[in-house]
Amino acid sequence: MAKEGIDVSQYQGEINWELVKDHIDFAILRCGYGQDIPGQDDPTFKRNADECTRLGIPFGVYLYSYATDERAALSEARHVMRLIENYQMEYPIYLDLEDPRIGQLTNDQIERNARVWAEELARNQYFPGFYASYYWWTTKLTGATFKRYTRWVARYAEELGAEGFDMWQYTDHGFVEGINAPVDRNYAFRDFPSEIKDGGYNNFRIETTPEPESPEDKYQIGDHVTFDHVFISSESSVPLIPYMNHGTITRVVPHARNPYLIGNGLGWVNNESITGTLRYLSHPTYRGDSLVDALDQIGVDSSFASRKELAQKNGIDNYTGSARQNLELLRLLQEGRLKS
């Protein structure tokens, strides 16, 4: 069943949307004209969009185009997006193609400009379309781009008498209570609200429930982990005390009881036996001989307590801060192998 709506701009003045809402199913609001210049915003757009939002009137927008090349067309796309970024719109975002300057271009150039505009909007998850007179649709907007997006036609007649259009502007002399000027009236033949909301277009977002994390996805090959026990196989249920409490995962068996193989056979571990991950500190460009200075340069705590902890993680027991111990830690740091 067709829905009936209006399209409005500054030429309709200040609209009493409280009265209008009882006489329409939707509205298409002009947001501006031409390139992304604030002086070319429609001065009534924000109020109209705010009122439609407040009153729950489904709406879309259109921009009157002056673009004669692709650069200007891209600016016109950004003009629209700047104005609509804070609104959820249940009807499409249209480019109004009827200016005589555009009519002087070749059909190929008109299509190139239109493609740039529409693709920029579509890339940002908006629902673009084109508006033009029936004459323009049959003589100028003939390329494939114009069949890819929704089409709105102006044809003032008792019957549309044509196929392939989702919306029809059937008069420019309509009257609606709450608007003190003639107004364009339209029929929409497509269920835009369902299509746009369900598709997550025009600032509607599809709510999704994240998939629960599967155990085998928590860690991956190459992760260096710490653990408090290991298993002899990927399916064993008997925990063993390892001779080392850290190592690198070298194999992952999906869905196994113990999916991670450590090293070349140190043992198998699972999410419960892993106590954390290790990262490596690195300072390959350091050329001095002071561990404290090297750590300070990369923003790492160089206190004795911190260095003692680093020493223990790197297999140096009974750390006293001796030159030999510090040089060993410094060598690991320069090689990018200092466990942290």
C-alpha cells in the first residue's frame, strides 16, 4: 500500500508539524544545496528534522545539486553527511538533479558525478537515491548507476504511467494543514522504513549479540604464556608439575581438553592452567652499558625491585645488581628478548 508524504524546504516557511503529522505518512526535507559550505545549508532543515524526530514523523532528506565534476560531487556528499549525522532517517537520502547547469553536461559526466556522490554515502552506510523529472529520467539519467539506487520521479499527472520508480512526486501545488504555502506531495511505493531500519542504514544500528569466546580462540600460536601445571597430551586430565613455568605456544588443537602445545614438547596447557602472558622488552638501538639508563629510555621502572623481578623472570636467581647480572639483562633487552 502506497504511503503519502511531502517534501519541503525553506520555501514552505516555518511549518507547524503538530498539525502536519496527522495528514502525512512521511516527509522528505531539503538539507541544503551545492557543496559543503555552511552558507548553503537549508536554514529550516535543523528545525524540520528536530520536529520530525520529536513527533515520530518518518523522514528522509534531499540535497539540490550543482555539481559539474566529481570533486564537487564528493563535496556535496560530505555536505549531506555533515547535516544528517545526528538523525535517524527512515526514508532515503536523495540527490536532486534538475539544475540547468547539470543539464548541459554529457550523460556520462552526469553519471560519473552521481556515482561519486552515491558511493560516498553508501560507503558510510546511508541509503542514497536520485530525484529528477520524468524527462530527465528518460533522456539524461540513463546510465547503470541510476538503476542501482532508489529512484524518485516528478511527473504531474493523474497517473504515473511508468515503471521503475519507488517514489512519485505527483504535484507541486498541494496543501496541507500546518503549512502556509503550496507544497510538493508524493507517493512512496516501497517499504523504506523496514528496509532501512532492518539494514542498519541512515544511522540505525543493528544490535548484535557477540558470540561467546571459544576456549581455543583465547590464545594463539606464538603467544608466550606462563602456567602452573601442564598435561602430557591434549586430552589428558592428569595435571603435572612442569620444570619450567613459561613457554611459547607452538600448536593449537581446536576443541581439545588441553588445546595448546608448549614448545617442542614441554607439555599441553589449557585456559585454566595458563596464569598469564609474557611480553618482551626491547631497545635495539641502545649503545651504552647501563641497564638503568636503557630501561629509563623506554619508560620502564628501573628501580632495584623492578630489576630483581625482571631478573627472576629471565632465569637469574639471587639478583644483587652486579655488573655481570645487569649486562646479561641489558644484552637480552638489546636483542628484544627480555621477558617482562
